[in-house]
Amino acid sequence: MVEHLLGLLKVRVARGVNLAVRDVTTSDPYVVLRMGKQKLKTRVIKKNVNPVWNEYLTLSVEDPSLPVKLQVFDKDWFGMDDAMGNAEFDVRPFVEAVRMTSKGEVGVPDGTVIRKLVPNRQNCLAEESVVRWSDGEVIQDLVLRLKNVECGEVELQLQWVDIPGADLLSCNVD
């Protein structure tokens, strides 16, 4: 498996904003991230429609063409958890930025914007997302508008973790 691994995608699930109410007046939300066969989830934040998770979930990236799928659920303590919306995002622009900066480019000033992504009908971005160089790393902040629900957004931050021996430069990101 390691021979196909390109690196690790560290996703900071920062917070939810104005999430849907699924209990009487509030919700007990948690986030599930999926990429391919991987599935990770955050802890449950009780009675909060504006939860702060500030939790790191790390996905192994073998195929950057696979989207990361995000689902928010309300923990139901006595039955099946209720859906609170979903979103997905494409990691290819982020991986391409990591590849560009790992080709030996030096002298990139801190805060340099490598790429901008704008909201459109094909993505779940709630606002412009910037891939930037910060403290020697490629970082991307995302605000995703949840689909299949009346309201709600989830804020994320992406970071890349290199794997010794992985050949990110030879992978096809397109």
C-alpha cells in the first residue's frame, strides 16, 4: 500500500456555522469525512448548532482525483443519527500546489497566494478559498456550504504531510 501513497492530507475540522436544528431546539453534531474507503469522524459536540471541533483528521492520499466527502450528523442517543447536510471538495488543486512548491521552489514569501478557488455550481464553496504558503507549508482554508439541508456551513483547513519515499512529483493530478 505504501508504494501508492502520495502523502497525508491533514484536515482540521474547525467549526460548524448555523447548522440545522434536529432535536427540539438544538443539535448534537459531528462530522464524518470519507475519501475512497477511508472514513473518519469528529467527536460529538452536544447541544450546539455552532460547534467548535478544532479537530485534526488525517487521510491517506493515493488517488487525488477522489473527492473528500463530508457529512454532518446529529447524534441521536436513542436511535438512528439524523443527517444535517453534506458537501464534498476536490483535493486536486491543493495537491497541485503542494507539487509546485515541492519542486525545489525556494524563496516563496510567507503568505503568498498560490491559487484561488471561487464558489460555483460545481463545488460546495461558500466563499473564495485560497491556497497559500504559510510557515513553510501549503495551507488551504475552506468554508463549505452544506447541501441537502436547510442551512449550515463547515470550516476546514487543509495541510499536507509528506511521506518519505512517496513520489508526489510523478503522480498525475489532472
